[in-house]
Amino acid sequence: MDWHNWRFRDRREYIYESETSLEELIQHSEYLFDWLSRKGREYHFQPILEFDGLNSYVYNEDFLERLLVRYPDIKLCLDTARLYQQDRFDPNFDARALLRRYTKYAALIHLSTVQVKDTVQHSHYPALPELSRADGWAPIEDYLRIIREENSGVRIMFEHRSDLITTEQLERCYAWVDGILSGAIETSEA
């Protein structure tokens, strides 16, 4: 995948998949999960790991799921806009499949949308029902349906810039999301 459209702030924030083997990643991840689990118990907090740019080890292998089962006190945070961005730029990535696979381990969903055409536009935009996939917007309705099916108890954090829309649009955003998650609105996307 070409990561030039991704907004990493600092080269120290990531490593390329080619810089580590699957075995090394598994070893480091097992250490991290054990350490986080112990610290969570010691300091009375729930560790939550947020996905950013994901390499194929995470979406093609099952080591992370095994760790999440073995350490049920560690949960995930999934970000709808980031998942959509990767879906658009990574030909091997499927955001819907990842949501179906990992939402059950999530404690938190960061909900916003983004428009992706040739470049990323309108980051952290509020999810509105009229924003069309045909215009490059994330398929939020579909994502919310999957989230409702896989983990109806997950917390939703609206991680959007409400200053970009009117008060009426913001209210419509909240009502639409609530309607989908509660099952009051039948979804139209698949």
C-alpha cells in the first residue's frame, strides 16, 4: 500500500510491515498484552488499543484475535473514518470484514466520516444520511449496521467537527445514528 495519503505525525509512530516478521510482531504483541493486562489490574483501568494504519498481519492473520480472547480485559477502539481511508487506499483491505471480525472486541467506536476521492478531504466530518458513497463518503450506515449486529453494547464517540455543519444537521446526525443503532431505522446499504 502507498501510505503517502496517511497522516502520521512522526516517523517514530510506525514501522513498515517489511521491517518486522510476523513472528516478531506476535512476540512483541504477547509481551504488550501481558504487560497492559497487568498494569490495568494494578492501576484499575481498562486498556483500549486504537487501530490506525493496519498491516496485513492484523487483517490476514488471527494472532490478534487470539490475544483479545486470552486477555478479555483489553479492548479495541475502532475509527470509522480511518477504516474507510484504508479501505480506499489499500487494495487488500476490507473495512466491512474488519468490522465484522473485530467489533466484538471493541469498547469504543470513534464515529465520523471522511470523503476520499484521489485525496482525503473533509476529515472528521459528521455522519449525515445524505452523504453518498458515490461522492466518496464512507458507508457509515453499513458500518453502523455491522456494529449493531456484532456489539450492540459498544460506546459510540462522535469524533467529528460539529462546527462544520448547522445545528439542525447535527441533530439529524445524532438522530440518524441513534435510529440505526437502536434498529428503529431499517438500513438501506449492504
